[in-house]
Amino acid sequence: MEPDKPIPHQMQVQQLFVKHQGALKRYILSLVPDFADADDVLQQVFLTVSDKADDYELETNFMAWARTIARYKIMNHWRRQKSAPEALSEEVLETLATEPPEEEPEESAFARNLGDCLSQLPPTARELVELRYQRELKPGAIADLKNWTPNSVYVALSRARALLRDCLESKPAATEPNA
């Protein structure tokens, strides 16, 4: 029998990426809410992680390193799209970018808060958010479905996002509930 060959460093780093891919995607989606754009950013992060694998020291905090790369890729995306988010305050964006949790809980406090805030939306706003972000329909397709003008869909989605933002910002700091 041949002894096990050590796994190359780059492959070990790529395996860490795969292990943490879900958490990275959630992080990216929190700042790039379009699913297709978020997938593009995630792919760019993977390529950069692979290219810079030699810079990463195994046994250190992979998520902190990968989130830093993701943050730069997100900022590049905003520059290219000229679409830096206006919905979240600069303080919230900075917090998201610089304070990653050590471990991702089964269901994060943010996800619970978001679910709570979604349930508080008026039914029409909740339906529009579902059509746009869960079903990934473009505003034009939503307008056709609802017999609205595309502009009215943009306005209604903007109002729904503002309601969500206000609700999320009014929630207490994300902590795990007591048992």
C-alpha cells in the first residue's frame, strides 16, 4: 500500500472554501441582494482564494480571511455597477464587513429577525419581496404578473425594502435566544 500523500496547500484552502461556502454566500447576499450578482461575486472570491492560497496560513481564521476578500470583491462590484446600497447605513455595512461571527449558528439571529420583519410587512409588500428575492423574478416580470407598471413595482419594492431596513435596525443586537 502506498502511504497517503499530503494534500497540497491550495487544495486544502479550496476545501475550506467549500466547507464555508454557504456562510460566505449568506454574507455576500447580505450586501449584494441580487442572486445572480451574488453568485458572480462568490465565484470571484473562490478564484481569488485559490490564487492567494499560499498567503493563507492553515489553522488560522479562514472565514475572517475569506470575508475580507469578499468585502473587496463586493466593493468592486458596487463600483462596476455604480450601485452601492443606499438601503443600509454606513455603520451597518461596516459592521457586516468587519465583525464576522466565529461560527455560523444553525439559524442566525439575523435570519430570525429577517423572518420576523418579513412577517410584519403588509401582504402586498411581502408578496413582492417573495417574488423578487425568493423566486428571483425581475421587476418587469413582476409587473406583468401583477398587471402593474414596472415603475410601480420599483417603487413598491423600494418601500418594502425601507420597511425591512427600519424593522431590522430597530431589532436588538443579534444574540441567541435564552433556552
